[in-house]
Amino acid sequence: MRLARHVVPVVVLLLAANACSPDASKKDPVAEAKFQNEKRIRDEAITDKQEHDAEFMVTTASSGMLETELAKLAQQKAATPGLKTFSQQLLTQHNELSGALQALASRKGIVLPTGMSEDQQSQYRDAAGLTGTQFDKKVMDLLVSAHEKDVDAFDDMSDDAYDGDIRGFAAKYLPTLKDHLDQAKELKDQVEKLP
């Protein structure tokens, strides 16, 4: 009984110290989500195809966060009226996609990231540090690149996802993402011509 009185406070202090350590706050949210899913997959002996489904959902969530944050930033800083209009459309449609993704992940027991990856945060900071047409050009480069990756992933998963619901999700949102990519490329071409 005496030992328990001394051990419990020590354990509580160790847990509190670990939670407050600088390393705990610097975890990459995307890497953490992938780790949690991989751990669950190992524990439940899930197939490689199911692991690929989970990775697709994590990547989709992460990419969507970057695109949404860039669109919000463009609403505030864009010099080109077309970028402001496009960013509003992105916000509306990506919020719908994100809600559907979160609901699907919840039903499937898949952990999604709570924030952007470190690389995405760096891309966002780089764009946020620019102004005028340089900002617009950087944002359009990032949005075209992100949407190219999205379209490739959604196209693959609309045919190859192991889970039928994930396959259906990818097929449903693929046309929207293709439309975003086409618009982003067109707007990028216009923005590139600016000084």
C-alpha cells in the first residue's frame, strides 16, 4: 500500500512530462495517422490492399487540408480575381469531400490526420510569405500539383480499392477533382503571364 502511494505519483509525473515534451508536439500528423492505421492493420492481420485503402484515405485528407488552407489564404491575399473565385469554389467542394471522407473513415475505423504534413506546412508557409502575383503563381503551382496527385489517386482507387465503399467514394469525387485540375491549369496559365 505504501509503495502504491509513491509509485502512482511518479507514473503520473512521467506521463505528464512525456505529454509536454517538445517531441510530442512536433509529431507529423500525417505520419502519426499512417502509424496508427498500420498498427491497427498489423494487429488485425489486414491485407495489403486494405492497407493501401487506408493510405489513400490519409493522403486524401492531408491533400485536402493543404488545398483548403491554400484556398483560404488565396481568399485573403490573391491579386487575381479569378484565383479568389476559384478558391471559393475549392473551399465549398473540398469541405463537402472532407465531410464525406471523415464519415467514411469513421465507419471503416481508419484514422485520419489532424493536420498537414511537415512538408505541406512548409509549402503553405512558403506561399504565405509571398505577395501579389508571386503569391498567385506559387499557389497555382501548388494547387495544380496537388490536384494532379489527387486525380491520379482517385482514378486508381475508383477501380482498385479493396473496399467497395472506398471505391465508390473515389469514383464519386473523381469528376469534381478532374474539373478542379482543369480549372487550376487554365488559371495557372493566365497567372504565369502576369509580371
